[in-house]
Amino acid sequence: MKIPLATVTAEYIGFIVAFFANIILIFLIVTQTRQNFGAYKNLMLWFAAFSLWYSFIDILTQPGMHSYKNSYIVFCASWFKYHQTLAPIIILFWWCNVYFLLGSNEVIDEYVQESIKEYYEDDIKQLSYIGPLYYIITPEGKLELQWKSCVGMANVYTIAITTFVLITSLGLAIYKKMQSVQSLIAPKTRELQKQLFHALTVQTIVPIIFMYSPTTILFIAPIFGVELGSMANMTSICLALYPALDPLVVMYFIRDYRKYILKRIKLSNNVSSTRIVSISTKTDVVI
């Protein structure tokens, strides 16, 4: 199977960076978090744990994506790509929605078979995939809606819109609350809240760029018959990089975490320099 090299590279880099970044972040949250962080400490732990789990799921599936006319599919390009039962469950945990409404079927097989053969040199009937086919235009020019796919994607849209509304509304509520208590809190607490707010703001922007935007394009393009082809794999790249960026944002904006990391890096450099000087001195003495 000819998956674009950029997609495969992004998935492996995303996993490696996400794995180590989230492990480091969990360590920092547990050992370097002040008591006045309150419940936000637990929230950050949940974020890091979920991001770590997400990166494992992504590398297990290594999802490939393809858009053809009025449909798109997400197929498993990892070691499970030919496993018809396990792979769709690994790709998404919305098992009922995926299996009963967006699972593979003969209609979609026939519809995208030639396109998959052209782009990936593989047989669609052998692949494990999920995805909708919104409608078919018959030879007579009649539009036939594929109701299962439409209902399944309506569920997906509902989940995506709900989470987006929650993220934006909660972000605005936090901002208003922080603005209302600025004059009542100590300068140190105000500075901490500022750091947390900046981290939360960027953590909101990152999924909008790397998750909501590319998936929205992937979801909507087939409705208008816009064929993305293998360019749909840009969504795979964005989704693979997202869990790697999220912990880096927190480690940058939370000053205590940033200072700890820089201190450890500086200490490591100093130790290396000392060893070099020591070796040089010993060499001079021998000479």
C-alpha cells in the first residue's frame, strides 16, 4: 500500500514526541506543581493522560484518509489494516455508530474501488475502513441518498459541534471570571492565573487548527462532490501532530515547568562541559 511518506513520517514523529512530552508533563505535574493550582492540577493530568492514550490509538491504526466525489473513507494503514473486525473498532470508539452506520459495505466498495486502486495500489475489499457515502448519482441522473451514512455523520457532526461549543463557551466563562476577580487576588496568584489562562487559550486554538478545521473540510467536501483524493491525508497528519503539541504548550506557558526543564538542560550542558575540560586537563598532564 502506497501511503504518502509525509503521512507516515508525521504519524511516527507525532507518536514519539507525544509519548515523551506527555510522560515529562505528567512528571512535572506530579512533582513541580504548586498547591495553589488547585483542581487545575487534576485537569492537566487528565489532559496529559488522554493525549498519551490518543497517540497510542493513532499509531496503532495509522489512519489513512481518502476522499472520492461524494464519499470519504478512513482506513487502517497499520498492521491491522486487513483485520475486518478489530481495525474499525480501534479507529473509533463510537462502535455502534461506526459499525452499524459507517462501516464498510458493498456499495462503498464499488463506488471507491477504482480510486483506491489508482492512488494506493490496493483492493478496497481487502482493507478495513470506515466512512460515509452521502449519495449516489444514478446513470439516469437521479440522486439517491445513502441514509445510513447520513445518519451516522449527523451523529459525528453533533458530537463535534457540541464539543466545540463547550470549549469556546467554557473558555469565555473562564476569561470573564478571571477578569472579575483581578482586583481581589494577590499579585502572585494573578500571575499564576495569567499563565494558566494563556495555556488554556493556546490549548483551545491548537485543536481548532489541527483537529476541527481539517476534519470539517474532510466531512463537508464530499457533500458538494469536491474530491480531495490522497490530499485527505493532510487530516491524518494534523491529527497525528495534535497530541504532540498539546503538552508542549503547557510546558512552555507554565513558568515553573519551563524553568525546571531549562535548569535540567543547563545542568546537563554544564556536566558535559566539565567532563570535556577534565578530559582535556588529563590529556595535558599525560603529555
